[in-house]
Amino acid sequence: MDPIVKLLEQVQADQLLVPSMFEIDIDEALDNRDADPFDADWGEAHAQIADSVIDARDRPGLVELREAVYLRCYQLTQNADLCGYVADDFGLIGTYLLLDEQNDWVNALWLQYRDGHFPCGNLQPHEGSLKSLIE
């Protein structure tokens, strides 16, 4: 199964972005994301794929995933800033999947979401294939 479709189905089935992951001090969590090491690591991961081109056939699925993530997050939190960060994370994860690129930090980012945690602070890189972590 296409990993973007799988993520989208998990979001729509409320299997990702569960209420307990947002039982946090949102302002503090966002501050932690805007500070190093998280901010630097996110920026490096984004820079690695920033000039890459996603096939036009794949773009609608990525947009749909980002929108579904934003809406689910907003349903749970009513915090637009937080939801923007979460949608950006899934945009990053989805882009890595579509480009079949590897980044151990992006793997760690995904694992935080998969395990029901809002990612912030110092994430421990995780080796391996992002696709295999999602399947």
C-alpha cells in the first residue's frame, strides 16, 4: 500500500493524532520546538529535500494528508499554531516518503507520532527505512 495513503487512512480513522498526545502544555511544547536541538534538526531535514521535486501525480496526496492532519489536530486542540506545526511535520514525513529519501531524524519524528507523543526537544535518530517504519 502507498505509505501516504496508509498515513491518510490512519489519520482519518483516528489512529494517529490521538487526544492523549496533546495533553501537554502547548506553549511550552511549541517553545521547545522553536529552540535547538529540535529547530536545527528540523531545519536540516527540510534543507536536505528542499530543492527536490515531487512528481505532480503525488502532490495531491501529500496536500490531502497535510489537510487531514491539520483538521484532526484542530478538532482535538483548537490551536491553529500547533496544528500548523503538526501539518508541517507530516508534510516533511510525506515528502521523504515520496522521494524515497532516508533521514534518521525524520524517522525519529515519525516514531514520536506513531507512538502517540507530540515531538519536541531532543529526538534520538533512528536508523532504517522510513517506509518500513510505517508499514
